[in-house]
Amino acid sequence: MIYLDTNVIVSYIDEADPNHVKVLKLVESLGPDRVVSRLTLVELVSVYSRAGLEEPVPLAIYSIRSTGARVVKVDLDAVLREAVVKAPDLRLRTLDLLHVIACRVAGCKGFATLDLDIVRRSSAIIKNLGIEVLAPPP
């Protein structure tokens, strides 16, 4: 399974996004087993709400489905407990940390992202979580 970061979904949906074409190629290369957590759903609803878009919940669900991903259940309490332990080694922003930990808790082998901080920390992520960071070429 490959976990899609929120930024991948937004760029996939937004044809005007400068990373749209790169993300289309990245998502196509991932294979069919793509997932997100409810954390991703919440983040998408928040992004769409702040952008003033009508009906952000259905739009967020549509965005996830459009990428071929499905929402998997993860124990958010387990994510938070592990995030406390792994934060010193991973040194990521809070939401980024929660997403990569949710990826591991879901049993994913890869994390697809556009986030340069996560890409820069990819060695620490594979060492500490066993998750490969997947990003389009620059």
C-alpha cells in the first residue's frame, strides 16, 4: 500500500497547480493500492473550507476517490503515541509527522508526497519507520 499525502491529492485535482503533470505521472506509477487516513480527509475539508469552496466534505471525498485511493482506518491514539516517540528522530512538522506515522500504522510501504521537508528527511523516515518516501523528480 502507498499512502498519499494531502498535497499530492490537491495537485492531482487542481489542473492549474504547477505540479499537476508531475503528480499525474507519480500517481500512475504507484500501482492500484493507494490509501489515505481520516487525517487526510480532515485536512482536505479544511483546505477546501478555507478556500471558500462550497460543500467541502463531498469535494474532499471526490478528490480522494479521483486519485484511486481509499480511506483506511488507523488508530489515531496509536498514531499520537508513536509520534511522541519518533518526533525527535524524524524532526518533522506536526501534521507531516502525524501523516507519516499514520502511514506506518496503516501498514503502508510508501509515502507519496511533494513536501520537500519530508523528502529531505527520507533517510530518517526509512530508517525509523521502514517507509520509502516517493516524490516526483524535481
